[in-house]
Amino acid sequence: MRKNNITTHTLAFLISSFSAFSQNGTLDNSFFAGGSYIMFGDAQSSAQDLITLADGNILVCGQRNEIAGSSLPFLSKFSAQGTPVANFGTNGVVTFPASTSLFGIDGIRERSDGSLVVLTGEINSSANVTTLIIKGLNPDGSLIDNFGNGNNTFSIPGNIFSSKLEIAPSGKIWVHFNKVNLPNMFTTSSNCYAVQFDNSGALNTNFGSGGLFVYGENQPDDRLYNLAFDENDNAYFAGYYKPSSSFGVVSEVQVLKVTSNGVLENSFGIGGVFRYSDPTAFLSFTDIVYRDGFLIGCGRKYSPSTNIQEAMLLKINSQGTIESSFGNSGLVLWDQDNTEFLSMAIDPSGRIVCLGGITSSGDEDLIVALFDENGDIQTDFGTAGATLPWDLNGGEDNPISLQLSNDGSGIFALGYGFSSSSGSVNGVPLSSGDYGFVLKYTLDQSAARVDSKPSSKTLSITPNPADDIIRVLSENSFNSYCITDIAGELIEMNNLGLQQNATIEVSNLKSGFYFLRIEFSDKTWHVQKIVVL
């Protein structure tokens, strides 16, 4: 390939060089054993979060219950093939001391310098206080001393649920959660909360009101489950709103836009809040993704009159109004009964990958479905657009989180399931109880549609030549990067989320010339030749 054609054809390799898998949307047999990784086959465990790291490895967090009445928070790191990474903790696993009050690790994120941030916490039952704790870890899993200068906790009276950790493009650390006010499963009042920590891990007391963002104090029932950031550090919280705390009252989809200072952005929706309702159904978002000025949320619609639950997608713009060109007037209802979507991701071509559950004979099994950017199901994926239902061992399976592999050719699905009896999965012996698991499915990039174009934006790529790392800095947010060799063959691809700086490891590359492609949030891209020493 001639040098002056490299730039114009750089994107072509993304849709032509992925041919290593046999069937789109099936379990990847090269991952662990038969495409599934069962964590701690000898101990009851639950998985809480999964991320793909810049180096292509996978990191899972959660808790093990090895000792009666106590939990053992853990982090488990392994390769994209399911092999434990030996130099992380002990044989790929980091555990915190067993405790009766520490409730596991609920979230984990990687920072631009390769260090990690995890979310854990503890409950003081006698004082009725929940304390959220964030900890910094080095890339090898060791704790960062004095993270947050001793100001890395937040305490609140009462019980909380659905606590999550996210890192904004600026590097600020957000923690959000819900709090139940009336301890009754049939008559419940809940509020939504968020706190913010700075890049050093210290609580920001100037965030919101006295360090706390609160929503729903004067309303019956508000719950927010996930958030996404735009390039300006604004956060979009997704969940639902119920106009009454009584059991059986229909719910509405709800999205809040919260500025980096912790206040509602009034220009979004109505007073900073978007709602979507159907007076005959229960609606809820469980996840949301921001891309190119739009928001796509996934969740469920349940119709009491027909007793049918359908998985749902909904697209809105950055002003907080329905994007009618998507699906059916902005809404996609998947034509499968008794389904729901729990987590989602968007690949570089704009396709929407959704993780969810399908209920049959009273048990929920895990599925992954694929849609194009217009909300149309992709029937060449799996069976008629979805993977076959996956069952741990005859019990209930709970999907949690979904991530795309760095090279775009795989989908990692995290969940935990209940084994109803003794048995085994891919050679892992199981007894009756709960187990966390990771599945890997193939994703054929050759079917992706490409519509991006070169960018006029400038950025800094230094040092060049480099023998260890390359730093990318820009005034504009970018989503992903990929590296090709001089012949245009893909070497590495990584989905970053929205960032304005990134550190790229090149020490594993052979000496020579390469091309680094950066994709911006508006789908434009920049290509630069780099030299690895």
C-alpha cells in the first residue's frame, strides 16, 4: 500500500481484517473453556462490575463468601483468552481482608495513567449508617498509599442500593446510588444521590449542596441506575420515576442531566429532567450511552394488561427530546416476550450491543442482542439477532454488565447465576449456590457500516519516536484509537469512552513504523504515523 493511501484507507481495515471467528454472535471457544469463565468454582461468589483495560486484559470485581457471615471483596484480572494475569495480585486475584461489614467491590474503573479506582463500602448496622469508600490501586493491584489524603469516604444515614462508580472525561470520580426511605417492598420511597471525588481521590465538598447531589426528596419514588458523560463532563443519569410509592403504579423512563458542579442543567428536558411514559405500562431505563450528541438508553417495558415484558431502547438528543428517526418514533421494542436489557455498549460503527435476560419457565437466562444505529435488529448476529439463552446450571441467571473487547471482535458479558444442583460447567465443578461468570461472544466487524470521515481537529502525539508509551492530548474529546502496521493490518484497537488525553502502551510492539488512528466524538478521525524504537 502506498504511503499517500494509508490515511484514506485506514478505516477500511476495520471492516476487512476481522475474519478469525467462525460464526457471528456465538460463544468464543478460544476464551477460557468453551467461551465461559466461572469464577471461584470452590466458593460462592457474586460479580458486580467488569471493564476491559487499555492493555486488552479484563478486570472483574465482586465478592466471595468463603467464611460464613463474612465477605471477601475481590478483583480478578485475566487476558482476553481467560488466562489469569500472574503479575496482578496473587495469580491474577486481589482480595481485601474478610469482613462482616465490607459489602464487596461494587465498581472499578481504569484511569488514564493505568492506575485503578474501586468502589467499596461498609454498613454500621447499630448506627444505621452506610459508608462508601473509594480506593486507588496501582496497575499491579497494590493499594496506593494515602489515596485521597484520608478524604476518600462518604457516609450517609440509612440503607443504599445500586451504588456505581464512573470517571468523567476530566478524570473526576463520580459515585451515585439510591437510598430507600421506607423499608417496605410494597410501599417504597427512594431518592437518588451522587458525590464526586477529585483526581486525587478526595471528596469534593463544593459539589452539589455541601458535597452531595440529591434528587427526588419531594417525590414518591425515583431511582437512577447508570450514567453517561458527554465531552463537557455533564452527567446523564438514567432510571425511572413513579408518581406514587404504592406497589403496582406505572413508572416512567427518567433521565437527569447534571453538570460537573452537581446541579441540574435546566436547558435539558424540563428543568433538567426528561421523562417518557405510557399510561398502560411500567417503563424503566437500566443503562445509558452518550454518543455524538445523542443518548440511547436501554431497559424494559411491562404491560400489566397482557402480562408481557419487552426489552426496550429509546433515543433522545442532547436537548432532552425524543429522536424520532430512531426505531418507531424514537422507541424500539424488541419482538421477544419476557425480555429486558440491563447493559449496553456502542461499537465504533454505531451498532448497539445489548445485554439482557429472557425468562422461560420461571427462570431467567442471559442473552446478547445486536441492533444497528437506526434500531433495527441485526439478524446475521446469533439466531435472528440474539445469542442463544445461556444458563449456568438450571437456575436463575442475572446479567450485570457488558463490555466490548479492545479489538472489536468480542463481547464480554458479566453476570451471576444460581446453580440449582451440583454439576459442572466447562469442567468447573459447582455445588448448589451463587456464582459469578464471564461469557465472551464473537462480534463480526466485517458487517459493520462505516460512515466517518477525516478530521480537521489537531492533537498532540508525543513522544514520537517512542519506546514505551505515547501520550495523546487534544482540546476535543475522542472515543477510540487503533494502531495498524505499515501494510494497514490491525494491531490494536481500544474503546476509551470520551477523553481528551490518553496514554497508549507501545513497548509490546516491534521496532518499526505504524499508523495511529484517533476517532473523535463526532465520528471524524485523525491518523498519524508513529515510530516505535
